[in-house]
Amino acid sequence: MPHDHAHIDPESGDRRVSIAIWANALLTVAQIVGGIFSGSLALIADALHNFSDMASLVIAFVARKIARRPADERMTFGYGRIEIVAALVNYTTLILVGIYLIYEGGMRMIDPPQVAGWTVVILGGVALVIDTLTAGLTYSMQKGSVNIRALFLHNLSDALASVAVIVGGTLIILYDLRWIDPAITIGIALYILYLALTEIGGPVRILMLGSPPDMDAEAVVRAMVTVEGVRDVHHVHLWQMQEHEVALDCHVVLEDDDWSRLGAVKQALKGRLEEDFGIGHSSLEFETADNPHENAPLFGHDSLSAGAGADR
């Protein structure tokens, strides 16, 4: 299934990520210092979230560099999956930060401390500007990369958290509602968990060699068996080599035994897979109709059928 994604020059993308790293690093330091002096847990919570963003940006930056290495004898599929690993690490970090903030917010709800509202509002405003800038830098890049999408969601949640911090600081100034600060902290944490838990399934699916979620595996099989000369297919494996690179391997049973049309059938199958489903990498193993695998599963490869029949 073909994909269209906005293309950004790799070096330009690296510069954007670098700017975002430095911006988040400076913001994290400012928020931690401000949170300590103002007594605001919400500000520290936002700082921790920004720190996780900075760590995520560093991981993503390194992953982008490694992913561009060509395949070699140690990594014959190349290094592109490092970006999937980076996304998984980033989402896991978000989950851990969210759980910690819920705990800290709950403890402070019991005994809300004094909070310097103006410090919270000012630093929250600075954070909102930087978070919005960072989200803008990664927005156009996230459409074609699960790695950068994880970063974008980090930054977007940070921007929304900064709005909440500003609102909380304003309420503290106006009404001395000290419980607002830990309440906003818990709200930020719940939103972080929501984002992470709804997105983490994608990287996990790819690393587990799952079939692409937007591709109907049974439709792929039906298309293959309609190719002239094909009687059946089995032992189908359909997975994503990288985020936007789908691969397939399977056994194909031919209609007759003479193999005279094997080359034409193979070319027709690969053409159908490429044209209809965007599967550019396919490995096809052919069998004769009079000697196929017996009771072979359609998908996967079980040990009971591995020795049955003979491959040609």
C-alpha cells in the first residue's frame, strides 16, 4: 500500500531536532529552579516532562543518524529500525513520568504547599513559547516517522501542560487555591499517559513483526491466488522491515509441474504485490502441485508442517 510523506532534507531535519534539544534543555533548568523557589509541583512536573522531551530528542537525534547507515554483514536489513526502538523508549519514558507525577500530585493534594503564583505564570509562559516552537519544528517531520511523531506528541503535551500551569498560577494569584497546583499536575500526568498508551502499540507491533495495521493480509492472499498459474499460497509472513517498508515471504503452489511458466508467474506476483499493496520486497518459494506441503498453515510456519512435503 503506497505511502506519501512530506520529504525534509535529513540535514535540515537534524538541525531542527538540535534546536529543539537546546531549547528544551534551557527550559528544563529554568523550570526546575523556578519550581523549587516558587514551591510549585506543577512547574516541576512540567520541567520533568520537558527533561524527558530533551532526552527523547537526544535519542531521536542519535537514532536518525544511525538509521541512515547502509546495510552490512552485521545488520543485513540495515539500521532503520533503530528509530522504532527510539520511539518505544520515548513512549515508555512518558509512561514512567506520568505514573510518577500522579503519585507526587496525590501526595501534595493531601497537604497543598504555598506556591508563588507569579513565578509559575511567568515561567509557564516562557515554557509555552518554547514548547510551541519545538512542536512547530517537529510537526512537518512527524507525518512520516514514528520516531519523530513520539517527539511531536511529547512537545504537544508540553505545550498543553504549560497552558494548564499558567491557568493554575493565575488561580493561585487570584484566589489562593493551593490545591489547584497538584490537581493540574495529576491532569497533566493523565494526559501524558493517555498519549503514550494510545501510541506505543505502533512501535511494539513493528518490533513484533506484525503485519501493517492498514493492510488486509487476507486481501493480499486473495490477490496472489488470482494470478494465473497459482493454485495456492501458504506459510505467508507479512511484516514491516521498517516503518514504511513492507515485506512478504511465502510458499507458492503452482498449477502444474513443468515449471515452464515459473518466471512469468513470479514476475506477475511481484508486480501485483507492488502495484496493489506497495510491497516492494517479496521472497517467494515455489512448490509443485503434486508435492506441496501437507496441512500447511496459511499464515506463519508451524513445526508440525515444517517437514511435510518437499520444497522445490
